[in-house]
Amino acid sequence: MTRPTPTQKSDYPHHLTIPTRWSDNDVYGHVNNAVYYFYFDTVVNRWLIENGHLEIGKSETIGLVVETSCSYFASIEFPNDVIAGLRVSKIGTSSVTYEIGLFTEGSDSATAQGHFTHVYVTETTRKPTPISDHFREGLNRLCP
């Protein structure tokens, strides 16, 4: 497998600044690898909420994560702000693959990058449901 190369901040149409927390650091003095997935989840869900595609506790359709990965290139440490870049690489009938790049202040190269795939399901039945035209239009704005 070929190791990915870091993406650039300009490769992502949407950005969100996320402050690190004291508790994000581990005993090695850097943000623990598992916390990066919290950053991924935060940028995706904030975009969904702010664009009217998710209303917590009220939406009939929700996204379930079915696949995720992350490649690490450099450490992030507290205190620091993380800039999470977001784009969409694939839109299926009921699924979306989001790609996320994490950047530190002053750096245009990703310190980490990865993806996760949501399958959209009816909240009550947990069965896949097609992505609405309105949602698809919003997702298309995140495609490079």
C-alpha cells in the first residue's frame, strides 16, 4: 500500500476551527490518535447541523458511520487550534464518503487526514434510505 501524501488546506471547500483541550493530550505530550476521530465527527456533524441536514433528536434520517480511516503526518499538541477541512469524495444512493484534513495554525499541509462513510438510515428502522435531493445539493457543494 502506498502511503498517502498530505493534502493542502485549499483542497477542502469547508473549514472549521476546533480548539484542542487539555484532556486531548496523552502521556506522550501530543493529542491522542483517537481524538482525531472526534475532530472528524465534529466537522461533519457541525456542517450537517448548520446546513439544515441534521436536527439532533428530531431528524427522521440519520447517518451511521460504517467505515473510517486516518493517516497521521505530524503531531498536534495542546494548546493549539485545529482547522478541520471537509470535502465529499463520493455520494451514493444512501451513503456519503466525507474526507477530512486536519491542519494546525500556520500550516497548509495536513497533519492528519482521513475519511469516514455515513450510510443514511431511517432513525426508527435503521434501514438505508435514499439521500434527498435537497441534501444531495448541499453535499455537491463539498465536492472538489
